[in-house]
Amino acid sequence: MEKIKAGMFEGHSQAQVAAVLQGWLFFGLIRKVLDCDFDIGEFLFDRHGHTFVTTRNFTKFRDARRVRAETQLFADKHNWYNESYWSVQEATNTMDELAKRSAEGNKSPLQPEIELSIYVMISTLQFELASFLSAESLTRRIVDESGIRTCQMLQARMLEDGWCPSHVEMLASSVDAAAMYFAVLLGPPKVMKDHGKCSDHSCEAEQIIESEYVTKHATSSCSCDYLGPDSGQIASVLEAGGVPCISISPSATWEDISLEVTEVQAGQAYVAISHVWSGGLGNPVSNSLPRCQLIVIRDRVAAIQSRGCDEGHIRLWMDTLCVPLVPQTLRSQAIKVMKRTFAEAKSVLVLEAELMQATRNCGNEEKLMRIYCSSWLRRLWTYQEGMLAQTLIFQFSDGPVSLQELWAPMYYGTVYDARSNGIALQAATFYRSLRGFSGLNKPARFASLWQAPQWRKTSRVQDEAICVAALFDLNLDAILETPADARFKKLLELQSQFLLGTPFLAGERMSDHGYRWAPIALMSPRGNDVHMMVQAESLREYFGTWTPEGLLGNYEGFEILGSFPRPSSETFRFKCNTNEKWYVVSRAADKGSKWIDTGPHALLNPAIILQQPIEYLIDWYKCLGILVSIWKKDKGVYYARYSCRVIVKAELSDMFSVWNDVLNGNQGVENMGSKGLIECVAREGSKNRDQNGVPGRPWCIG
Ligand SMILES: [Zn+2]
Ligand SMILES: [Zn+2]
């Protein structure tokens, strides 16, 4: 097997190698983990003279094992778990090795369909194993952290189906092959848009160009007139510091519908509408909507408000109707009360075009995956609104579904519902972040904003900075006084505190002095990066602080002494003079950064700042780092300019022979021998940590 991984087939044909791999990684793994024996014929069927693999009988063997497990001794179960775990691990490693080799341009012995089937089986069995432990399974994403991709056919299929490249990239970087395959099976988008100009990072079709914006009617053939609330009444409610809402009679028809403005009173139920502007329910020119839409929205609100609705009136709040477009003072006032608007609503109803065309009559994982794929989740303030909502409800074509309903089977169901439904679990990541959101400190909550990839590019950016400020209780007037193009920077200044992991997030970052630590767009817009950072740091009570020169925070790192061979290769080794240990540094696979411009050879006083303490770097652990150049040392603070991300590992002692090979230039890695070794000193800060127990020393990353 080692030979296959290394690409040495020794005279065997690709087909023979593929058959061996399939026998072992697919059928062998099922036998192992499901602890059963079967004739391969049970997993095959013939059609038109060709043999296909089918998993029709898979559940039979899986359920039989689940039944046996009920009466199994703990020790036996434990053995089963351990052995199976290592088999799955070994299978994953083998597949990763093949993926790595094909990324290097070697043809994989596996056909794409077989590759996919093996990944899907690995994922399924890995989640099956998770039923044994309370720990969660972490499966391989389609794109792993070093950028190596598998199952290209899934991405190709989704693009062919008409999905946006940024959406495909989001899925590829956040879910495994089984979940992405499931998403592919759900079919093409129901609302077709032109994604011709979109990139992996951002969707141009979601951008709002106000001059071209068209408010949609309920049916494309309709051309009814528009109706809006009395702007004077909205203004007087807002001026009095209240929250305006719209009251509609449940029996009103298309002809006699009227929108009555009332002020939200304590204990009075209303529904706040959360929608995506690109879905056509916005209106950039007046606070009004077509009559046909008002009737549809009224009926949807009525359907969820049936209980708790007083005097038969349907009350709702919607930005299109309740946030005045002019004057700016009134608009700002409406935004100031936005947080209250969502927090006090009885429910928040999500109207999203894709979801509104999909049925709710389907499995839980299908509904969750559709929500996960919806553009609503890609909005900037979704997390804030979602967190504030007392009840969050999604509108499907045939009715509403609340988040609680979606989550209940996983929460109250069997251990297999809770741990082994890998697709539902992956698609529900957003819910778990949402649920955990309210308990988080402000810097951790703010971190979710980095996940909204396109927000700084929209024409409504001014409004968005204001909304964020309002939802985070930041000084709104200070934002309003700032010119529109500087509002994002002002927002960061006002937010002031950030998770220390922020500069280590992948993706494009700001280019202004003092702000290079701040991402503009993440590589994986809704991937694990932010989620993992928040999990790792949510309990910490120390943060990075905004300063005009950059983000000031405590980190450990290495300062590189002397000059650097130029241009350096993308992997280099150095010895730390402080602890006499060797480390390996390699460039992180970030798009858009060129090593020739960002590597240590290009920097005046290069240093590496680590995300973890230096002592974390033992054995196989690797840690993200950023390469910086130190431009000032003042009062114990190192001022550093961000250059690029790197991955740092400790050199294993038994790897020393490899290191000698490297010195001799045998491995194609930088031959340091001829260029002088790179000397480094550790910058760890005081061993006696300060009273807060904060490790590291102060760096200002700008
Ligand atoms: Zn797009
Ligand atoms: Zn109409």
C-alpha cells in the first residue's frame, strides 16, 4: 500500500491498482467498521452489461451492527471503535496521499466516480463511529487547509448546474465529499442568475446596483401598483424613539389592502422580516412594495402568527417599508433601533428566493442543506439578527419551518441522529454558531463578520457599516460623521477589541498601513476558519486591540537574524538560537500572495509571529504563523508589517537524517549549506506571565 501511495505500481495496470484500492478502501472499510462479512455481489448490480456499485444494502449491515452494539460489552465496543478508527484514518491518509500526488500533476489510478464513492464511504463510516464517543467527527473538506482538492467532479457538476463559483468554493472549503455530493443531488439553483463575473470569493449577482434594482411582483406577469405606509406616521414614531410597525387586516384583499402604522408596544406580537435584497423585496426609491407582494407577505406572517395574534391584526416590520430612505437623520434613527426591532419581535421570518421555491416536505438534512446553501446565510448581519430572534423561521414554498424544528431531531433523537448524520451535522454548523453566538464575548461575535465576504463591496456599504455599529452597540454618530469610504476602518477602531487569531485568517486583506491584519474577504467565506478561531478563543479574556499602527496583542514568535538568502524557497528550515531546536517553515497556500514579494528574502527585518505559543510546536503539531517585517521597536513593543501567512512545524529529531539530505541538496529544498544557515531567536516574552496569565510579548501588526 505504501508503494501505491507513493505512485509506484510496479508493472500493474491502473485498473488493477484501482481494483485493489476499491477492494480495500471501500468494501474492506465497510466490513471493518460495520463488523460484518458479505459477498461483494450484495453491493453490485448489472445494467446493460455494465457492473455498478450500489449501497442499497448498506443500511441493512449498518443497522444490524447498531442492533448488535446494544448488547455488546463495553470493552468489545471499545476495541471495535479503536480498530475501526485507525482503519478509517489509514484510508483517509491514503486518499489524501493520492490527492496530493494528483495535485502535483500525477494521474490518480482511481476514476473520479470511484474516488468520490470512497470519500463518501469514509465520511459515512467516520460519522458512524462518532456514535461511540461524544466527540465530534472532523472529516476532510473538499479543499483542505493546504489547498489540496479532491473530488473535482463535484465542483465541476455544481458549476455546470449554474451555481455561483463563490458558493461552490464555500461548500468545498466547509464540507466533506458526502455533504457536497448531497448538495449536488439537490439539483441546480431554483433561481438562475448570471454568475459569469463572479469569482471564488464573491458573487457579483448578489451585489445591489441601486439604479438597476427591480422590485419584484409576486408573479412575473403582474404589474399592480405600489403601496407604502404613511411616511409622516413612520417619522413621528421614530422621532419619539419608538419602533414603527405595519398592521394589516387579515381579510384585506388586493384592492382594499391598507398599511396602518403603529408603534410597537410592549407585549404586542409582531414579526420582523429578514430578507435578501437581491431576492427583489427591496426598494431603493420609495418605502413601498407592489400590492401583490404585500398580500403574500401578509399571508405568510399570518401563518406563523396565528397564535399570539391579537385583535386579528397582522403586524410586521420590514426594512423596505419601515426604514425611511430620506432624510438621513430619520434613516439613522431607524437603524439605531434596529437591534430592538429584532430582539422584541415575536419571530424573525426569513424570506429567501431559493428557499421559497423549495418544499419543506423533505428530510431534515435536505432542509438544513438548502438553508446552508441560501444567500441569506451569506448576508452580513444574519448572525446578529439570528441571534436576536426569539424564534427564527424560514419560509419554504409550502410553509414555514422554525430552527427549533430543524434542530430537535438532532438534539432529542437517538445518538445516531445526533452524531452519525454527517450531512445534517455539517449543514447545521450555522445553527450551532448561531446558538453559541449570544454567549460569546463581543470580539468573538464580531469575528463572524469576517465571514460575510462581499459586504465591503456592495453599493450599500455605508448603510452596512451603520447597521453593524447599531447591532454591536457602537457609536453610531461617529460612523455617520465619517466619509463613506472610511467607515469600515472607523468601525474597526470603534470595535477596538479583536480575537488574537484574526491576523491568521486566510484571504485577501486590507492594504492600508495599520490595517493589513484585517481580512477583506476570507478564502473560505463560511468555512471553518472563523468557527475554529472562535471556539479556540471564546474563553480567553485577552484580545488584540486596535491602534493606528495596527493590531496590538501578545504573541510568541521568532526574529530572524542576519540577511536571508534570496530568493528563498517556499519551504525553509531554521535553528532557534534560544532553544537550540530546528523548525520548518512553509508558505501557506494563499491565493494572491506571491512568495517572491512576500517571502523573508523580501523583508528588511523578517520575523515570524505564531498563532500558538512556541512550546506548542512539538512532534507533528503545526501552527499557523505570519511572516512580518519589524520596522520599529519601541517601549518593548515590536511594530511589524504583515507580509504573508506561513505554516511552522518543529523538525522531528529523527528527521535529522532528512535534514542532512537537505543540506546535501538531495530533496530539492533550499540548500542552506551553501548560503549560510538562518539564525533565529525566540521572542516569547516573560516566562513569568503577567497577572492575567497572558503568554507572549507585545507585537503591533499593521
Ligand atoms: Zn455569483
Ligand atoms: Zn403585482
